[in-house]
Amino acid sequence: MEKNRLKKLKNSAKNQKDLSIKNGLLKIYSNKDGTLADISHLDIKRQNGWRAVLISLAAAAIAISGLTWLGFVIFNNGGDFSQKSLKLEFFGPQNVSSGNELIYVLDYKNLEKAGLSGLEVIFRYPDGFEFISADPPPTNEFKTAWRLGDLAKNGGGKIQIKGRLIGQVGSIKTINATASFQPPNFSSVFKETASFSNQVTASILEIGLEGPAQILPEKKTSYKVTYQNNSGQDLENVKIIANYPPNFVFQQSTPPPESEALADGQKINNQWLIAKLEKGQKGEIEITGGYLALRQSPAANFIVQAGFYKKETNEFFLQQEKTVTTEVANSNLTLDLIINGSNQNQPINFGQTLTYSLVYKNLGDQDLDEVVLSLVFDSGVLDLASLEDKHGGQVAGNAITWSKDQISELDLVRPLAEGTIDFTVKVKEIGEVNVEKDNLQVKSQARASLAKIGEMAAADLKIVSNEILNNINTDVSLKVEGRYFDDDNIAVGSGPLPPVVGQKTSFRIYWSLSNSLHEITGVTVTTKLPAGVSWVNKYGVKAGEVAYSAKTNEIAWTINRVPPNKNFDDINVWFDLAVVPTKSQVKKLLILTDQTIFNALDKVTNSPISQTGKAVTSNLEDDQIAGGKGLVIDITE
């Protein structure tokens, strides 16, 4: 029974196998509609040969490109494996103090199952790194390369580099390493890289800075710089640099700064180089100077930097910086002085009245307490007894002073408050002055002092105005005279006197100049003749030249220069004029010349000088004999 069952199973398996084969053949030889194909004969279809060739070429090109790309990836010189053959790993401190020594460690290990050949490691150090030593030592003169040769399977090692890192606190420093080698079964050189970064979090060089919080302008002050080596090693080439505010004026320092000169010839006054600062050593620099007042920026930032100096490259590696802000207490009180309507230098004359205006204004944002104003004169020619001042300024010596006792507004001058003090004073006459000894000019300047600026004491603060210099012009006199008789009572005129209608009478005109202080140049004296008065062409000149223009009916006397200390006898001219009166002029004075105009230039003050002389009539006021006989008469009546 068991045999029959086994036989049935075999027959069943055979039938299933035959059925499976049959179904497979039907699938191969059946048409798409399920009918059996006619395979009693074969139909041969010809294919395009070029198409096959092109397909073959394209396939070959794709294969070659793929192999090329694979070769580039695998065999490219310096390429990287998809799986590393060499492991590089850095170790070192994450945080460092600038100037301290540190050690970088690079571990390397062969990850291949065979040895690596030609192993070389090249380091790129961070800026500010100074090499000290290494284990093993480097193999090039720049101390950046290690030729380690062959590295056995699973072999490894480490490179320890000792150095000093200098950098600004807060900066990040990165060291890089590149290893080149040949893996087993490759002829190309491959590379692996690694890097390590640390941060400069402190410095072994410490500085301090002390200085005033407030100061008055142009007052001496000092700043103290302290420095210390906080490390356990000596430091070299420590440099201190002071960055002065623009309005700070350096005077001196202890110790003195470097004496090196700049390109423009100026001496360096803000740098100190400490060649060696021993471990734990301290030092101090005192800088003395003062501030100029700046209306726009009263806060001054005094900055000091400490760092390491590399002479070979002229580099400065900043370590620490300290700042002291000093407020320069500017009063912002302005003083403007005006004389005769001008704030500029200008010449004046003997006997002239000078009109002064002193304008003060608080341009700041703080109150000014107890302001005192004064006007100081440097002169010996002002007549202070002639002072006219409605404010009642106090005169002492060559100064006039006003305080809150004279002007109540000066007790407290608030921001933007302003005022004006007006007064007049006369210049002495030349006869009241010793021209050889007295200072023949007026130098004027206003000054101010005050008790406080806001809450800050300011008794030492002095404020000045613009200075005005008034030089006194030379004292020139022009004398104009009409004569019939001279000083010796000799007739220099001719014809009837008093003048008679229809008859000619001649007169002599005298012009004379005197000059006291300075040489004058370009001297001209001119007048115009009225109608009916004629030029006789008779004249005498002691200096210069005289000319008459018939076109303009003018007479001009010109002199190139007149030295000082000349009188009327030295510089003069005379000329004769003639007139024939008409009936319309009966019982009238004859006008012989119009007003006489004098012009010249003071060579010292460079100021033009002008004067106007009188008109001359037939009345001849300067003639003691003929004076008063100028009225025209008509003897025919």
C-alpha cells in the first residue's frame, strides 16, 4: 500500500512538471490573441545595421565615461578616499591666555590593513603663534613640516608642538594640519586634513588707566598708566600706545616716550616699548598735558592699549585696551568785542572818540554763576577820564570791570542768555602825548571769569575775546591861505584892493603840509577854480609838483612821499590867481578857490588819510594887512 501511494505521488509530480513545461512553451509560442503561432516555416526580417553600430558605440562611450569618472574619483592625485586610510585628530586647550605658552598635539593613525608610505604632515599656524619646540622636531627650516616616512598597518603616533600664542582677547585662533601619503596598491598621493580652534579669553599682560573725570580747558592734568606681567615667564617687546583725544596737548611723560621720528619729522609722543618685562613685574607711565576747549565735543576719550610688538614685521598684537572719558568743562561763554562798528584792526586818529561794544552770550546748556567781565587796554593814548558808561564800570589802571554789582544779569547767566555793554572813550590829542615815548596804539581785549559752570567750580577758568589793535594814524595838517601881502608885509598880489569892477586883481594862494608820526605816500592836494578865476601860471614849489588843467579848471599838487617830522616850512607850494570882477559881484566876496582836498596813505598803518581844507575868498582872513577888504566895489557909481 505504501508503494502504491509513493507511485501516485511520483506520477502526480511528473504531471505537474509536464504541465509547467507545457505552459511555458505556450507562453513563448502563442500570439498576442492566444492562438498558436505557425512554426512550420520561418520568416526572416532584416534589421538596420547602422543602428546596431550606433547603439554599440553609444554603449561603449557610456562605459568609458563611467570608467573615467571612477578613475578620477579613485586615482586622482591628492583625492580622498570614501573611507579614510589615515585618521588625524587635534588636542589642545580650548581657552588660552594671550602670551602664554601652550601645546598642540596631533594624533595620527593608519586605518588601512596595510602600511602607508611617504607620510608627511604640514602645519599652518594661526596668526600670532610663535614656535618654541616640537616632539619629534620638524624637518624643515620653517618648522612647519614633519616627514614621518612609512606607517605600518594599524600604526600611529603623535606630534607635540609647543609655542606661544598672542592675540586680542576674544579672537579665535585656528591651527591646520595636512597629511600626504600613499595607500597600499595605489601610486597616487592622498591627503587628509584636520584643524583645531581655540579662543583667546585672557591676557597675561594687564593694564590700568586713571585720569580726571572733569577738567577745565588749558589746565594741566595727568593720566597714570599701570601695566603688569601676570604670567610665570618673562615677556619681551611689550608695547604701550596712548591714543590721545584730538584736543589733548601732550607736554611730557615719565618715562619719556620713544624718541623715534615720524616721516614728517615729528617725534613720537604716544608709544613706550618695554624690551623685557619679567614675570610678576609692574610698571607705570605718567602722561602730562592739557585740553583745548571744543565747543562741539566736550567729552574726550583717552585710550591706552597694551600689546606685543613684532619688530620684524612691525606688527602690534593688541592685548588690552582701557579708556577714561574726561569731560572738558567748556563754559561756552562767548565774548565779541567791537570798536567803531568793526571787530577788525583799524587805524584811528588823535582826538577821535572810540565807541566800544562788548557782547557776551552763554551758548552752553548750563548756568554760569557770578560772571565778571573786564576790558583791558594796552595803550598810553586813551583818555579814560573821558569814559562814558551808563553801566558804571569800575576803572582801575588800564581796565574797566563789570560784575553783578554793576550789571545784575551777571549774577547768573542762564543758557542762551546774552547782553551788550556799550561805552565810549576818547583818544588823546597829539599835544597831550609824548610821541617819542608813549605807545601810539590801542590794544583792546575783553576777559571773563566765573565762579561755577553748573555745579563745577570754575574759578581758574579764563575766557578772552578777540583782540583789536588800533594804530594811530600819522597826524597830518593841511594849511590853506589866501594872501595879498606875505608875512614880511611885501605885496605878492597886484591890482586894486578892494577888487574893482572891470579891473584885474591877482592873489597868491599858499598850501602847506605838516606830518608827525609816519611816512605818507601818494600825496595829492587838489582844488577847483570857480568861473571867472584864472590861472596866472606863476607858482613856486618846495616839494613835489604842481599842475593846472584848463580842461577841468583844477589845480593839483602831487608828492611821492613825505617823511615824518616835517612842518609847514618844509612842505609847501604857492601859485597866483587873477580875477576881473563884474557888476553882478558888487558888494560881494569873490570865491578864489573851492574847498581843497588832501589825500595820502599812511605807510605804517596802511590807512588812507583824507582832509578837507577851506575855500579861499577875497576876504583874505590870513592876511593881516589885506584881510577884510574883499568886497567888490564899482568906482563908476
